[in-house]
Amino acid sequence: METSSVIRMWITNKNNREITAAMSESLVSFLSTALEHGCIGSTFAEDDERVIVYTRWSDEMTLEKFRSSEAYTIQEGDIIQSFVSAGFEIPGDILFNSTGKIVFSN
């Protein structure tokens, strides 16, 4: 059975709120930890309306192994706390949170 690369996406409404230093630090720490657990690339971005985060993985099994780890749980808690402290409503502000199989990439 052939394995496919996957991406994990998380998009959140900003609703006129700004990304704080704590939010940025927690997301950068999370993405750095993901790299230590097999992530092969990540992006943290924003536009006027959204916070956009995605990670790329060689296969879904590697992603799920990370998602079930203690490191993930700790990092996720830090992210949620930083967003809530900045006035975000979690999970209400989350627009999209999904894993997708990569069909084409260059």
C-alpha cells in the first residue's frame, strides 16, 4: 500500500484581534516540536481576517503519532491558552481544522 504525504491545516478567524507575542511564541514552539516529530514543513501566516497554520507530513501515520504524543498535548494547551488570553473564542473562532492528502505539490 502506497502512503501519501498529508497536510494538517488550522484556520482561525481573527475578528479584528491581533496576533500577540505569546500566540506567536506558542505557534513557533509547536511547529518546532512538530519538526522534531517528523514534520517535513510548516507555515504560520496571517491575513487581515485569519490566522493560518499548516504542517506537512510524509504520511498520516507519522502525523497521528505526533498528535497522540505528550509533546503535542503540551504544545496544543499552550496555543489554546495564548489564543484565549488574546480574546479568541476557541473553538468558536476556528474556521477549519482538517487533514488532507496531498494530490499534487511542486
